[in-house]
Amino acid sequence: MKFDANCIFCKIVAGQVPCTKLYEDEDVLAFLDINPVTYGHTLVISKEHYSTFLSTPKAIMNKVMNVAQRIGQVQIEQLGAKGVNILINSYEAAGQVVPHFHVHVIPRYTAKDGFRLEFKELKDVNLPKVAEEIKDNL
């Protein structure tokens, strides 16, 4: 199993750093975020070290996402959340702070709970050109 001695999430998986576990199996660990943005904010991680979502094998990614989905369902059913954000950041430019694949499952109780994802419209984009650049490399 890949392990990065400098990675806080690898240290959590190894039991070197404590966490408040919600779920664990041979490939996945879920625990409460120590800096939650809402009540019940959970991190779901691969136990093996992969630096981003983009470098994680599909089988592991699917297992992590299955656990994230179930946790979101429970946050709505048991915590009374009215919605859930499922958030994955890949690389620092996208806001990834810990370079270990993880999914944020953020329960939402109201649109004014203090957590915001803000989308600003990008003007003057040549959509066909962008589509061509992406499609030609899939």
C-alpha cells in the first residue's frame, strides 16, 4: 500500500494521528473534518495514498464515492440536512490543501449557513474552440 510519511491523511490511516471515524473498510476511511464548515462535515479518503482524484484508480474512486453517497444520505436522514455538497478539489489551484485524494461531504441546513460556492460567469468564451480542445484529447 502506498504511504506518504509526510501526508496527514496517511498518518490518520496508520493510526499515528487521531480522527473521529465514521466508516472504515480495507480501502476507504471516513471521518469528521477537524475544521468543519457545517455540522457533520465529513472527509472520505482512500486509505492508499493517491495525490488527487485524477490519479486515483477507478475502482478505489468508485468505492470512495459510494461511501460519500451513503454518508450524504445519512446526513439528510439523521442530521436533518436539507442538502449536501459533494466536493473534490484536485491540485492547489483548485483549493486542494492536503495532497491525498479525498471527498468533502458537506451537509447543508440552509442556503445561508455561511458556506458558499460562488460561480462567476466567464465572458467572451469561444465554446466550440474549448470543446474541440477537450474532445480531441479524450
